[in-house]
Amino acid sequence: MSQSPELLRRLLRAKDRMDAAPHEHWPVSRLAQVGMASEAYFARQFKQAFGVPPHRYLLARRIERAIALLRDTDLPITDIAYRTGWNSLGTFGRIFHDITGESPGALRTRERPAPHARAQAPECAVRAAHRPGLDTAVSEKRRRQAFATKGRQPTEVP
């Protein structure tokens, strides 16, 4: 079933608000107000329209911004965590590692380009190349890793 143009405009309005201020607190209730819909309806329609739930979309934007700050600035990792909307350095580090596969410090060391190398690529291309893929929930990734380290395969429950 396709979504109406009016609904898509409201969903885009909420998505644009998250994009403009990913460091702010964006519970579904606040997003639903922006999109003029109930919370449950908004969450379902957002996922149908954009392929990921609102919270996972926000996590991707925050991690994307953190990667850019780690790569392009000398700010301490703690400042980057708070600037990108995290209330806890531990939560930031854990989620960052779960999504990217490495710690913020390791990514900063690896991604530090030579001063002349950054001028060759447009910022939009660099961001797109480093955009985290969040098509799987972070908790699901952790569960799969736990089973892999124990030598077992996860089983699906019907």
C-alpha cells in the first residue's frame, strides 16, 4: 500500500528536523507531533517510507556526524560525544563500536588523512562513503556476535 503525498510530506518534515538537529533528544512522541500523527502510526509509516525506524535513523545521523568530527577536527572524543547528542561517553563508545566495528579513537587514527588529501573529495561524497549501515538493529548485531564467539548459530523463533 502506498503512502499519500501529504503523509510523506509530514514524514519528511520530521526527518528534516532530525537532520537539522541530530544532537537534540528526538523521542517518537516529539517526532509524531512534528508529523501530526499518533506515535505508533508515525513509527510504522516512517519505517515503511525510509526503511528504518526513526530511532535507528537518528543513530545513523549521529554516528555519521561523529565520524566526520573525529576525522576533521582535533576535538576530544568526549566533546564529540556530547556534541552529537549522547548523554554518556560509555554509551557513545559502545554504540559507536557496535555500528562501525571500531572504537572512536581507532577510527580517528585510521581516518586521519594527509592534509592535502581531503581537498580532493567533496564533503557529500565523503559522508556518503562513511555512512553507517543500520539495516540491522544494534541489539541484533550484539546477539549474533555473542553466538559467534560461543561457536553456536542463532536460531529463529517463528
